[in-house]
Amino acid sequence: MLSPQDQLTELVRTLETQQHVFATDPLLITEKLQGEDGKPIQKLHRRASRIDSNGALARVLGKIDGRIKGIMIVMSVVWCISGFLGLFTLLQTNVVNFFYVLVCLLGFHTIMLLGWLVMTLINQGKQSSNWFASFVSPSYLIRGKDDVTKAAVDLYERQLQHSGMRWYLGRFSHQLWLATLTGMLLAIIFLLIVRQYSFSWESTLLSDQALITLTQVLGWLPSMVGFGVPDSTAIVQSRLVTDAMPLSVARQWAGLLVGSLLMYGIVPRAIAWAFCALMFRRKKMRFDIKQPYYQKILNFWQRHVVDADDFNEAPAPIAPKATISAGKKLVALLEYPSEQDNWWQLGINDSHSAVEDFGILDDRDDMDRLTTYLDSHPVQVLLGIHSKALPDRGTLRKLDRIAEHAADGLIVQLLSDTNLADDKTDSNPLILQRSENQAIRYQQWQTALSARKIGLVNVDS
């Protein structure tokens, strides 16, 4: 899983691409963070937290995460109780067949552990089927049709489908087995405290010497950590016992039973759990800072602002005045739609000029379609740029490409935010700050157009 901060940052990215309205304006936060120090990932985390100023996005993510962890805890408790009750039921007689009980304790567990080990070696480097993703799908855990809930559910489902989740699921399955074995261990200790057992063994095919050898081999590892192991005399005396046996012999068999459960059950399963936890830490989903969305923000932050008090400030560059041709014109919007219909009429006074509306230029396909058209039609291009658009590298490359293919030249018209124009007398600090930011972006576009000698259409606000 991604960290909570990474999840919040990814959720903000998803919602912003869907034109979601946040508690705080992302453009305003992005511009304020430009002058702050910190690593790129830290600043992106800070940006997401400030955009989610009311904590609504974090609450939805926390709710899903809490419910997934809650299911895992409840399942672990249920498995522990089932292990306790199962062994409690098995040890209801005073005379216990030692090897029968041992097989019931560790037989199926050992087969499953060896099967997991074999499948891990076979499927090394491959993605296994993700049954957990369908069993605890976030869409089952949280209900809601709003944009935030849908985006959060989609984010969690993408994480559950990641290839590194095989180790997360392996760790969870080992956790359930550890809970079951722990319940069995608690049941054994409880029953050995409150009841006195006699241990016996039976066999039609195996001789006394064969059982002595088997018991000594089985008891080698538990004896290494201090558990008692029956000697040869105690093993022979325990065959077909139907009544109470000496307490010292019973304690040796009880020690071997507890030691076997620990050393052949709990310890190997705990090692497997730790291995899966380590592999998940190495293979878990990483925060991808190379996505175009994040790169655009980082490129904007990398622009250096020089303090004007340290030098004689040079006059701000001004874009040349646009010369409007008398021929046919092609009008297009760069990345953002216009809030006014026929926006180009403010800049083109000649109503008799033929004008073709190309629409919005956003992705690579739009650019390819435009350049193909320009190569075969000698027209002047009037490009409308919204006040929200930033003159970053990618945007300026689009501008240069259009200017290269426009036979009759390229001119630009900067479109203002009508909402800010309506509220220009408002004393709200947020409105004033956004108005100031728009003025800064206007000057940035003046500088970029001046460097490229691209004419700017002067339109009265």
C-alpha cells in the first residue's frame, strides 16, 4: 500500500484531472509553494494536504483503510478462537494418543506451509491471482456516489491489483495461521494446567525401537530450547496406556507436545510471515513522481524568482502588438475552454474576415491534427490562452510548434477570468490573491511572447 500521504497526493491528482472543486484552490496553493523549501515529494505532500484543508479527502481514505484493517483483525481473532476451541474439543479424554494429537495439530498446517513454499518458488517473479482484492473490495466497504468516494475506491483497487500485493496477501495468510496456532497453544497450556493427562501411543506396524527413534528425532529441536523429551524407558512404558501414568513421564510428553507445536508450527510460520513482510516492503507500490501531472507542477516550482531589491530591475518584457491579417483566420483555445462564446470577436474587429473555429488544443492528437491542417492551408492562427494556463515548457513547445507551421503567422489573445472581473471590488483576501496571481501570469506570458516575437492582441478588459 502507498503511505497515507502518498494516497492523499494521488487522490488529489485524480480529482483535479476530473475538474473536482476542492476546499482550497489548487492553483493558489501551487503558486504559494513555489518559494518554499523542501524536497519535491515533500512539497507535493504539503500541496495535497493544503488543498484538502477541511480534511474531507483524508477522512474518506482513513475510513477505507480502517475498515480493511478491521476485517483483518476480526478474521485473526476468529481464527485464534477456532484454534482454541478445536484443540479444546480434541483433548477431552484423560488418556491422549500423543502422535494422533500431534498429527491433528501440525499435519494440515505443515502440508499448507510446504505448498506455499513450493508455489512461491514456482511463481517467483510472477503475479499471483488476487483473491483478497475481490474479497475485501473497497466498493463493498464504503458506500457513496460522490466524486471523492469513487476516486478513493478506485485508488485502493489499483493498489490491491499491484504485483507486490502477493507478499501482502502471503503475510496476511501466515497471520491467520499464526492466530490459529496461538489459539491451539493457549488451549494446550490451559488444559495442562487444569487437568492431568496420560499420554500413550499405538501402532500396528511400528516396533518399540522405531517409535523410540521417531520420538528422539522429533524431540531433537524442542530439546535444543529446553523442552523435555521422553527417554527410551518412558516411551516403551507409554504404549497402550489406559490409566494414569507417573507424573514425571506425563510432563515429558506434555513438554514434547508444546515444544513441537512451537518449533514445528509457530516458529516456521513466523519466519514465513517475516519473509513476506520483508518482500512486501521491497516490492510495494511506489509513488510515481515522473507522471506528467507532477512534472508540470515541479517544472513550475523550479523557476527561480530573483529579489528585485538586490539589483536595478530591468523593464519587464512586453510582447509585440499583434498584426491582424486580412485573410482567413483559424482560432483555437490552448488547453482551457473559454467562458465566452465567440471570444475572438474582441480581438478581430473585421467582421467580414473568414474565421474557422478549431476548438481546444489539449493532447498530442489535437496538435497533430492542427499542424496537418496548417501545412495545407495558409491561414493566420489566433490562439486564445486562458488566465489559468501556465507558460511551462510543455505549453511553450506547443506554441513554438504552432508558430512554425502557421504560414500567415501566429498571434495570441490572453483571456481573463470573468469571475475575477465581476469581483474586482471585493475585499475578500482570496479574491485579491487570485487577482494578483493572474497579473503575475499575464506578465509571464508577456515575457514568453516577447522572447518568441509573437504578437499579442490587445483587448480592453
